[in-house]
Amino acid sequence: MEGNSDDYWMMQAINNAHKAEQKGEVPVGAVIVKDDKLIGSGFNRMIIENDASAHAEIQALRSAGQYSNNYRIPDATLYVTLEPCMMCVGAIVHARIKRLVFGAFDHKTGMVITKDKCFDKTYHNHKVDYFGGVKELECAQLLKDFFKKRR
């Protein structure tokens, strides 16, 4: 069941990635789920917000924090279409997200598996379970198509 659930929620993140693309942003989307309920949602908004920290994951964390009335979001799963960067990994740890599921691997700045394994550092006081590659081809194709149009 979890695999099917992961596919469903990743599709919701992909829908958010399309929203980013429609606004001229790099198409990355994220959702946060707790008890099989959507509690946070976001997509890249760096250009719109003039904010380097406005990544999809950060937007979803902010949304879930508002929903929960707490900056910590324990027992939740974050779904994001692209492997998180260093900044987002740190925010995920601080938010106490239980599980991360991502789509495409980021060969330039992915800090979960590709460039480093930041969640596996022994100095963290919180452990995040993670899994990459859910709907990987679809997530990667969104990014490839976006950058191909921009060239």
C-alpha cells in the first residue's frame, strides 16, 4: 500500500511543480502528508518572492507549520520532485520530518544521496528516513523540458 500511496502523493507534488513552471519558476513541487492527509504544499517561488530560500520544500514546510501551528512537523512525510539541497535538508531536520520521498536525483546539488548523505550524519539529533526515485523519470523530464525551452 505504501508504494501506491507514495505514487499518489508524488503526483500531487508533480502537480505543484507544474504550477511553478506556469509562473516561470524551475518546476519543483512538494507536499507534506500526515496520517494520509495533506497538511502542507508548495512549489518553487524564488523568482516570484525575490527569495533565495523559497524552494518548494521550504514553502511546503511553511504551509505545514501554519496548518499545525508548530514549526515542528513530526510523523509527517515530505514528497518533493527533486532531491533536496543542503538548505532544504537542514530545514527538514529542524522540522522533524519523519520521512522524505523524492523523485529525480539532483546530480549537481543533491544532498540526500547524490553529492552527500546529509541525513546520515551522526551529529543530527533527528533521523529522517528517505527514499529517492519515486516517479523519477516523470520528475526528471519536467526539469529537462523546462531547461530545454529556456536555452
